Amino acid sequence: MFPAIIPARLVSEFKFWDGDNVHQGMRYGTNLYRCVASFPLSQQQQAYSLGTNLCEQNQQAALTKSKAGYTVWLSLRSAEMAHDYLSLETLVPVEAI
């Protein structure tokens, strides 16, 4: 199973609170996602690998590609289910691109 790949120009990004933390979010159609990690263009394989790994764990993941790089997103519905067994905070550090 592979993550959806969405051109960054087709999404709307926003920030949201979750407990004491502010997270980067994204809306595509009627779906809401949370940023898991960002990668520069040179790390395309790492972005695809992370997205694929999330999908293999029955999570709804998506990737956006922009001129700056790739961002891996996890559906907020999936993030709720994943919370018990997947630590998103330590999975991959978000890199500034």
C-alpha cells in the first residue's frame, strides 16, 4: 500500500493545538492531516519510505511535494488510532525546509 501523493499547491495548511503542542496541519478535500516529517528534495526515498511504512501499519498517509521538498502527513483519524502504539513525536524529526 502506498501513500497518496498530492501537489502542495492543492492543499491548505494550518496550525492546530493538541494538548500543549502546536502542530502543522493540512486539509485536502474533506480530509485533515497532521505533519509527521519534512524532507528536502534530496531525501525523496526517505519520505516515500516513511509514507509507505505508515500505510503498511493501516494508517492513512499522504505526501505533498513542493519546490522545497516533501512532507509526510498522517490523517487525523489515523493519528487517533495510532496514538497508542506509534510515537509520532520520535518517529522522524521534522526538518526545516
